[in-house]
Amino acid sequence: MGGASSYIAMLCIAGFLGATWTASKVSKVLGISDIVLVITTGVLLGPDIIGLISKEYTVCSQARHHDCDVPDLEYKVANGMPLGEHLGKIQHMGLCNPEDYHHEEHAAHSNATDHGDGSHQSGHDSTGDHGDHGDHGTATEHSDEHSGDHTAASGGTHDDTAASHGDHADAGDAHHGDDHAQTHEDSHGNHGSHRRLSGGGGNYASYEECLVKSCHSEISHECQLTPDVFTLIGHAGVALMIFESGMHFDFEKAKIVGAKACLVAVLGTVTPLVAGAILTMILGYGFFPQGISAGTALAPTSVGIALRLLGEAGVLQENFGQAIITAAFVDDILSLVLFNILFSLGGEFDFVQVVVNPVVGIALMLIAMYAAMAFWPKFINGWLLPKVPVKEGAKVPQTDEVLFLLMIVLLLTYATITYFLGTHLWGCFIAGMSFACLAPPHHAHHVWVKQTKRVTSWMIRIFFACTVAFAIPVAKLLSIDAFWKGAIMGAIPCILTKVCCAPFMGDAKWVIGWAMVGRAEFAYLIAQMAAAAGMLSQDMFSVVIWALLWATIFAPFVFRYVLNKYVRAQGLADREPNPGYGEDEDGYSISEPSERGDLASDQEYKSKMEELKVAPVPVETPAPGGKGSEARCCAFSRSVV
């Protein structure tokens, strides 16, 4: 019986993955980004609708086994009763201090109000005479006061207590609503002065709310450390894609387009952040953390769409094409910095996490960029690879195996360092840049793609179909409220700010602007992680997803139109497509070398060097002194350009 049930589960997962693969292929035939169809497939076949994937596979272990729901919580707290394993653990962690919420002041206020001209002392005496029941009554009054029921009297009876418990049971369910914090604050506006910021990282109106919210926050934190398997695979795929993206950073192009492209990137990052935060506040969700989280999720640009369309038009090496690519990569770097700062702001202000770590990370990135130009070409092309012996007839050259191993080592090293600075994704991009100036051009990328293309493609597909799709609250996403708010968020902060980010680029300003509109993995990752960390409510998460979907749908079509129009106006319509650029057959690889550029052996490596009239590095003996590697890198860049 166990075998039969597990077989059905395997069939369901296989069917789900097959459906996502089909969605990718259909999108390719239609000439559109497959993100929309893959996410749609994940939502439809996921646990919330058809249920092809069981709910147990989509929830982390801590969320399944930890329970923050305790019936009659206020009564149990008031009488010192056990709160259960998980909420009791939070209680003893010291995250919430009962004295911060002034229970005694509320009780005294209620007693004074109910007794009219009675003295404040007599109120306390009256309460004290009831012994345990008096304490119970005080707790009841406090509960009633916070639930908006002002009919309770001091020294409440058991009937009053029962009513209080009923009210609390109704309110207890709301502790798990995503809008509870806002609702609670609105319903208790008169008591705003009694709200306290607890060690759990939230602003709470009562000790009980602090316990429950801190419990959920702890579960969310644990689920980010040990997520469900689909989320883990998706996050790993994004890390690999960001590493690959870093390998495409062209330092020579960055020198050519210079300051203007960087300014486009700055405007293209800051304006969506600011506009997104402001609009989030207008929609009533608050500036922090919701506004900042939404703005950060809207900031990153996808370079893949622009790279493919520019390559197809044969204008990739034109100045405006170089400006687009450089601006998109700088935009990604700035977005990584924002991402790092955002998740450093999760709790109370920490100077080291919010200020020191990002500064150290930026310094590390600058050092790594210099090493990518001055050190790694000399070390890899001039010293390491020449020492690798040649094995004739090998399917994979040993030099490629050594290079791939070095990629893995650097990826893990930089990712680990930046993990302690805020986010491992920063290190993934830095590690990729370390291989951007190796000789021959694009060979390092070819080695990486040859070994990881299929795995990465499936990981990214799982990221959109599972990690993103399963996190979407379907009922809220399909609501009219989320749709119209998402349309506004998509039209202004997500699209318009990007379109208008290059006003100083002359006739090419609209081409560059629309090229920056595209969104891909990183934007959705920020939104998903912010929602998982409790920094975006389900309502606001749905709005952000709609905004990103609008940009994902419209960007390729409009960019293709304005690009073709600009190319015709500039007399560039007869250009041949740039070889080697575009998406791979799965639609995810940013740049795939053409067949002529695929170096399948060490002998082809040497012949390629001879074609470019650059002295090849002997395979058998080390290169003398290692000088000239920078010149070779620049020569290859000029050859490609």
C-alpha cells in the first residue's frame, strides 16, 4: 500500500513538472517570456486549487509542527497557566515583557471609570477582595477594553469572563490574519500610546499579541533557514542564475558608456523604490516595512530580454546597446545592495547590519572587480591552466574541468562571505564577475553553461512554478482589490519610472527606458522573501506580484516595437544578428556562445588564440612571468566589439 501511494505522489509531481515544461515551450512558440505561464501553471496545479502538489510538500517542517494558536490566551496569561510548548518557548525567550504593556494602568483606569466617584484605592481593594476572581476580572476588563467592548465592570463575574473568552476567541483567529497588525491598530487608536516595540521585531498593542506575533516571526525565520524542498531548489536556481549573470559583466563596455549608463541605472533603481514606497503608503499599507519592501522588489531589471532582442537586431555593440546592457547590470548591483539593506532592517535598527555590513560589501565588490580585471586573467590564463596536462581524446578538456572547479570554489567563497554581510546573492554576482575578462571571450561562460544549463533551467522553472506560485495567496491575488492596486503599482512605480529613467540619452531614451522595464527572477525573489519574512502582508504581496506580471507581459512587446522603430530611423535595419547572443533552448541562459565559439578542446583554444593574433599560452609549460594577460583580455574585447 505504501508503494502504491508513493507511486501516485511521484506521478503527481512528474505531471506537475511536465506541465511547467510545456508552459515554457508554449511561451517560446508565442515569443513571450515564460514567467507568466509558468507561474500560472504553478498556481492552478498547486495545493490551493487543483492540488496536484500536496500541501505537505509546500510547507516547511516548522510551520507544520509548531502551533502559535492557544485558546483563551489572555485568561491563561493572567492566571499564569501553561501556554503550550511553542508559545511557552517564546514566553521564556524574553522577547516580550509584560510590564511594557501597563496592564495595571488599564485595570485601574477601568475600575475608576466603573466606580464613578469611588476612590482609586477602593477600586484596588474591591479587586483584591475577589482574590483570584478579582484578578480574573481585571484580565477580563483589559480584554474587553482592547476588543472595543466597554460594557464590562470591575470584579467581573464568571458570565462576564465567559463573554470575554468568547470575544478573545474571535479576536484570536485574527492574530493570524495578514492585516491583523493594521486592523488592531485601527480598532485601538485611542490606546496608541500604550503600544510597545518588542524584541520580536514588531509594534504590538498587548502582551498576548506580542507573544503570538513573535511566535509566527520565529517560525518564519526557521522556515527561511530550512525551507521546504521546492523553495530550497528555487532559491538555489536563482543563486546560480545570478552567478551566471555576473559572468556577462563587460568591463570594456562599462568604460565606453561610462557615467551615463550608471546614471540610468541609479535612476532606474531609485525611482521605482521611492515611487513604490509612496504608492504603498497611499494604498494604506505603511512606509516600513511594507513600502520599502515593495519598492525594493520593483527595482531590479532583467537583462535577458534586452540582451536577446538587441542581439537579434544586430545592434548589441552600438553605443545605445552597450548603455542598455551596462545600465542593466549596474541596476542589478544596486538592487543587490538594496536587497542586503532591506533584510538588515528586519528588526530594530542595528548600525552594524544596516550601515557597516553594506559598506564592507561594497568595498569587497570594488576589490573583486579590480581582481577580475587585473588578477584572475593572469592567474587563470597565465599560470593555472597552462599547468594542467592535456589528455588527448577527452570528452571534456581537463582545463575546463579545472576552470569549472575554480568557479565552484569562488562561488562558495564569495557567497559565504557576503552571507555574513547580509545576503549570499551579492557574493554570487561578485564571483561571476571574476570570470568576465578571461580569454577567450565567453569561454568561461560556455564551460559553466555546458555543465549546469539543464539543472539551472529546471531550478528556475521550479522557482517560478513552486517558490513564487505556492507563496501567492490565490484568493487575494484574484480579488478585484489586488487587481486594480496591482495595475496602478505596475503602471507607475514598476513601468513608468523605468521608461523615464534615461531622459538625457537623446533619441535613444525611449529604447533604453523600455529595455529597463523587464523583470525576472531577482524581482520575484525579493517579493517572495519579503513575504516569507513578514515584511509584506499577503494583500501587498499579491499587489506586488500583479505589478511584476504587468511588466513581465508588456516589456518584451513594447521594447521590440520601439527598438525596431529606432533601428529603422537610424538606418541600422540591415544589420546581421549578433552571433552567440540570446536565450538558450530553455529560455533562461542569458548568453549562449555560438557553435563557432564553442571550444571543445585545448587545441581549439590554441587555434582561437592564433586567429586573433595573440600569442597563445602554451599548455605544456607555464607562461613566462604571466605578463600580457590584461592585454590579451583587452584584445579579445576589441575583437568582439
